[in-house]
Amino acid sequence: MSRKLAALLKEVRGCAICADLPHGPRPVLQAAREARVLIAGQAPGRRVHESGVPFDDPSGQRLRDWLGVTREQFYDPKQIAILPMGFCYPGTGKSGDLPPRPECAPAWREALLGQLPRIELTVVLGRWAADYHLPGARGTVTEAVKNWREHWPEVLPLPHPSPRNNIWLKRNPWFEAELLPPLRARVAELLGAD
């Protein structure tokens, strides 16, 4: 890891821009300059906030399955970078976790992405990540996912892997049949590359 990225990650992990968060700030992310795949999520949930490990919950288990990777591959920052739109747990609202705090991405995202020169696939999870990484895309997350080939093979929009999306997955069987096989093949190719 370069000194510049190491210093930046240390600064991000010490960030307290959102000191007023209900559970306090605890930035959760992983990155190394060698990473070929970027996971662009929303924000950590409560379990991830408590453990300090990205996607250390049922969403992470489903995401690893979608990608076709092991825990060891997923948690190797030299293979997969994980940069949510908000690095800290934003708290809970009436219908689930609150959206990522708006201060986070402007403060850190461009600097971090600038330190990841080898990224060849960005996996975009959910609306806030799609708005950032697919700025011209219109419509719902479902429409973005249905039109995944428009951005392939550099960017791939996905629904959030949360168990709350089980109904979405049952209503959209094409997702598993048409999208996951090329995703797994692309990830295997990138992680197997030198």
C-alpha cells in the first residue's frame, strides 16, 4: 500500500465529521491500490458498525455469493475495495436504516477513488451509490439493474443484497439467471489476473 493511501485511510478512519450520529462515528471501509473490484454500497448497518467489518452480516453473505468469492477473497483489500457512500452507520428510520450522510462522499470519495488506479469493475449497490456512479441513469434501481448491459463490464448496478429484498429477487428471476453468471465470471477473471 502506498504511503499516500495509508495516510488517507488513517485520516478517514479517524473522521468525526458526523460526530452527531446516534451511535457515534465509526468509518468502515477497505482499500488497497492493487484492488481490481470496487464495491460501492450505501452505508454500514448496525451489525457492521458494531464489528467494524464491512458487510459482516447477511447482506454480505448474499453479496459474496452473487460475486462468487470466498470470505478470504472478499476481505482482501488487494483484491476488493469496499467504499460505501457513507462510511458510518447513519441510524434507523421508520422503514429501515437511514440514508448515508451527505457530508461523507464529498469529503472523501474522490480522494479515495484517486488512489485506486487498478479498479476495472465497480459494483454499485442501491440508489445512493447509483446516483453517484451512474449519474446519467434515470429511473429506479430496478430499471438500472435491468439495463445493466449499458454499463458493463466497467460498472454493474445491483439491488442491495439485504434480506429485505427477497421479494424483489422472487419477482425478478432474470436477475439470477442472466446477470449473476457474467458477474461471477468477470470477478473470477479480475481476481485471477496479475
